[in-house]
Amino acid sequence: MYAQCIALDKSGNIAIPCIYDLASMFIDGLSAIQKDGKYGYMDTSGNIVIPCVYESG
């Protein structure tokens, strides 16, 4: 079981809600995310760039 992840802004406020099982650090404006065992990518605004439909990220 994984703890869900959130992203905070520089002030410590929640920037992206706790809806993903895993999330990587942002690199070039994208973060690899995992939800329900599938991987995808989101941007720094929390918009899904690539949906969580892939077996690996």
C-alpha cells in the first residue's frame, strides 16, 4: 500500500490535491504520476498531460 502524494507551493499551501498514489519530482515541468497501478504525467498546474493508462512511467 502506498501513501498518497500531494504537491505544495513555496508557501506550503496545497498546490495539487492528494489524488495520486505516487508522484515524482517535477523535471522540465512534468511529474510522473501513478494512480491505481497505472502511470502518466502531469504539469506543474496539476493538469494531466498524459493519462494514467501505462504500465510504467
